[in-house]
Amino acid sequence: MSRQQDSYLCARAAGATMMTAAVEAGIGIAEARLIENDLARGTLSLPDPGTSVPPPKKEKTMPRGKKAQAPQNEEVQQPDFEKAVRIYRQDIKPAVEAAGERAQEASTGYKAIKKDCRVNTRAARFVFGLEREGEEKRNDVLRSLRGMLNAMNIGITDDLVSRAEGEDSGAPVIPNAPAEQRELVTLN
């Protein structure tokens, strides 16, 4: 039993309301309701009125490593704001700016894919992400995608544009690709 629960039970035995006992014990109303349910079922009982909360038991703690002793006769190190500014200006700021420039270049590239190539950029990002993954993970994602599309009956529907362009909507949504060639190693 916890000290807070003991405190709650002693307050209730002394005649405090559930809300008052919960506040005095430092527990929430939900925990107080759980304790009240245990009292109603008989799995807990109130102590005799006037009983005080027992002193906390000393809990066993896990052994810990030795604490580093603070240096005794040394000066307290002051913050070095100038060095922090130098690190920011020499290391952090250029890296953030370079990342921003790279992000701008990538954004320009995606805009070109959308405008010039007329390809949905969300789909392009997804496929580019698949290309960076290993074959096994990629296959797992594609099999799951195909299964989910089938289960939810989602597919490409024929429209006038696709018919005029001669697209085959009966083709599989995810085409099969040849497996990467692997060499077998003989173990002796």
C-alpha cells in the first residue's frame, strides 16, 4: 500500500469527504474512486478513527555508481557567451543556411516535376523514398500497399483522358520487377 493511499484511508476514517481526503493525500479523484471501489468490495478497510499515517518505510534502492565529487577549491566556471556565439556563427549558422539552400533546391526540383513533368509530387516523393530503401523493405511496403489497395477496392478508374491516350487501366497497379542478382557463397 502506498503512503498516499494510507493517508487517504486515515482521512476517510476521520470523517473527511472523498474529495477532501484525496486533496489531503495528494491523489487525484480517479484514484480516490478506485480506492472507494476497493472499500465497497471489501478488499480494503478503513483504519480505526484517529489512526495516523505510519511513517514512510525506507525503500531499498538499487546501488548506483559513485557520485562525482565536486572539486573543492576551484573557481565556479562562468558561462562563456563569446565562445557560444563563435560556435553559432562558425558551425551552426552556416550548416542551417546550407540546409536551407539545399531545401530550396529540392523544392525547386519538385516544382519542376509537378509543372514540367505533370507528375504528382506526393507520389514522386513516395517512389523516391522507396528507391532509397533496401529491396526487402521496399518489397514489404509494395506488397502491403497492393494488399491494402485491393482490400479497400481502390484502383485507377478509366476516364476519357486515359482512353484517349491509350493507357491500359487493366495493368497491375504495382508492376513486377526483376530481382537483383545475388551470388551464393559456399561454406566449407
